[in-house]
Amino acid sequence: MVFAPKPVAADHVTGDGKYTDKLQFMFENADGGDDCEVSGCSVTSVIDRSTNYCNLYNLYCGGNVGCQVAQTDLTAIPLDKKTSLGAGKNKFKCRSGKKREL
């Protein structure tokens, strides 16, 4: 399978409907095989208490690390995490503990 590097844009509206976070993803072949390398960016506020990181982390977090899986359990290996000044990357802030039906 060949993936063309094209950006995919998405919005994430917070549970209370007050905020909309902007996300962007790039999908590319990894090592010429069937694996896919995904890079992503999430933008909201500067001091975000890890919100931007969690927007992305919650999409690829799998059952192997205790995340609830909606449909497909992904095997992901985070390679690099970069944040802007004031942004967090604490994965333990990503899980609210609330179970939601999809």
C-alpha cells in the first residue's frame, strides 16, 4: 500500500462545546512497507495543560497501554514529541476516566 503525503485537517470540539481545536495530520509510508508513519499537529492555546498533546495521543493510544479502544486497536510507537513554548506533553492528563458510548 502506498500513502501519498497529503495533509488531513480536522477539528476537535471540546465536550462542553466552548472550544474548537485545530488538528492536522500527514500520512507517509514507513520503510517502504505496509506500515504508515503519521505526524500530527494540534493547536489551541499556549499554556494548554497538555490539551494539544492529548488531542493526538487519544487517537493512537491502544489497548497495550491501557487505553479504551473504540473500534480498531492500533499499534503505535511514538517517535518524537515536540511542543511549543508553554505546551505540555503529559499523557497522564489525557484520560478523563469517563467511559463514553460511540
